[in-house]
Amino acid sequence: SPNYDWGVDKAGVIFAGYVGSPGIEAHLHWLYEAGGAKMWAEWRMEKFGLVALPCGAHSDEIHMHSRKPVTKPEDLKGLKLRTAGAWAEVAASLGASTVILAGGEVYPALERGVVDAIEWGTPAINLPLGFHKIAKYVILPGLHQPAAVQECIFDKALWDGFDAHTKVLLEEAAKKTTLESWMSLTYQDTGALSKYKEDGAEVLYVEPSYIEAVKKATREWEDKTAAENAWFKKALESKREFEARWNGAKGYRSEFK
């Protein structure tokens, strides 16, 4: 995922999904229908000399597994938080003490109290890892990662050696994997929350003031980063243009309750 090389080039977080992303449905529409995936491929080739295809996705992650309740903006002050990517900088701007840890270090760090809270994956991904058994608070919603898309990357020389038919097959297989992984994980997530509660975890939802504080800090971070990174600026402008179109069409879409 480009989220893991954000320290090399922060533009990747816009393609992979981050605190400023829309939900996964909108994000996938931007990628596949509004040019986001094409721009992603161009960025990877120009900056890294690699061929990139989106090839996996999931929706909202758990915002935090925490030893402390976190529902208000002030609850972030001094919170020792394991995270990564854009949220590490945005959360820090709101007062959190952010820590970057490798995957294998996350559980023991939370268990020993090295960190107060962590974020990792979706409800279904996190459940078997047992974070909720050592940190009782499950904080929702996952506004730090409303969407996440993984990528498959190919060496350019290898890719250039494929015939046109093989390239199309790989592109379609990657797209199919993206859509199917999204649907599969989202379905698994629907059954996970009740299991956290059965195990004694306390599910908390952040307050509107928290959401507004995160939105404001994210917008400021986006604008600052766009001023420093041409690819980030290009991708951000495309995303914002798409979001304006997507949000403007909400009037005709409805969900039966």
C-alpha cells in the first residue's frame, strides 16, 4: 500500500485512502471511473519506475483500540497513539503523541502500555488479533481510514514483456480482486462488532466536535502538503473535484431503512 511509503512521497496516501478520503464506495468510483487509478499508475511510474494496479480494498477501520476513552478532541492531547501514514501527522497536530511501529510490535506495545491506543484494520481484521482483550475501549467510527486500497506492483521490464492480452487479464484480475475483497471484508465486518461486545469491550463513538476538529486539521494538512508536493496537489485536486460531483448527486440516491 502507498500508505506505507508515505515517508518517501506523501502523494500515495490519496490513492490508497487516508483520513481525508471519502467512504470506500466513493473512493472506488474515483479510482475506476474518474481517473484516480490512471493517475496512481502515472505517479508510481514517474516516481518509482513501477507499474501499479489497485488489487484489494476494505472500508472503514476501527478508529482505535484504546486503554483510555477517546471521544472528544481534548482526549487526543498527550495520547500515545500507534498509527501510520497521514493520520500520524494529523493526529499529532491535534496533540497526540504518535508512534510508528511495525506490525509485529503493535500488540506487545499496547499490552505493555508503551502506547495508550492503536489503529490497525477493520473490525473483522482486528477481532482475531485480540486488541480488544488488552484495551477495553473500541473507538468508532474509523474516520482516520474511511477507505483503504492495496496495490500490486510490477517491475517495468517484466510488465513490458507481457503481451497485450496478458496485461488486460492482469488488470481485470486486479480489479476483480479489489471489488471482491471489499465486499467480503465488509460482510465479515457486519458480524464483528457484536463479538467485541460479547467479549466485554466497550464501544464508544466520537462526538461531533471530534469529527469537526479532525476535518479541520486534515484540510489544513492537505493544503500544506499540496503546497510542497506537486503530485499530491494534482491528486488532491482530482479527488476534491470528484467529491464535489459525488456529494452534489446525493439528492437522487436513497437508502431504504
